[in-house]
Amino acid sequence: MRLSSLVGAALLCSALIGGTALANKKLIGVWQADRLEHQGQARKVPPGMKMTATFKKKGGFVAEMTRGDQTKREQGSWTARGKTLTTVIKGKTEVVTFEPSGKELKLIKPAGTLIMKRVK
């Protein structure tokens, strides 16, 4: 999977709109991308790259991707209903399936699954 796919996945996880209280409670906090799974293969986030998503209580988010000395920051909103997470970044809406489990969050799309670890 290309770097652009990782970037897209990171931005996707960052841009979400309100939902059920249980889903919100499990998502709220800071998550850092750990690995990407595609067709049975897992790939760690490349060295020198860091991707984080912060989900806020009232549906706001902040996503950051750092590569070397360059950081890209995006803000948006999120909603969660059941296992469906809807994200909005700069007017672009995407829908993924999500599976929170303790300190791990899976964001699942047909192109692959982004696994994030809770940092706060």
C-alpha cells in the first residue's frame, strides 16, 4: 500500500461528526497510527512518520501527520452510530467501520485496516 494510502487513512480517522454515547466514550482521546493491514499482511507505520487523531467529546477532531520535520494538521468533525464512523474533512465525507478494543482502534475500509493505539 502506498504512502498516500496511509496518509488518506490518517486523515480519514481524524475527520469524524456525534453518535451514541457508548461509541463516543470509546473513541474520545488521542490515537496514534501503529500499522496498516491489507490482504492479510501488516505493515508498521514507516520510521520517521507519526500520525495521530484526537477525538473530542463534542464531535471535533484534530489529525496530525508528521514526516521528518514537516507536519500536516487537519481539523474536522465526527459521528459514530453502532460500528459506523462517518468522517468529514474539508467537506469530504467518508464512512468506515470501526472496532474499538481496549487500547486499540481498528478503522476498516475495503482498501485495508488502519490500527491505532490509544496514547491519551
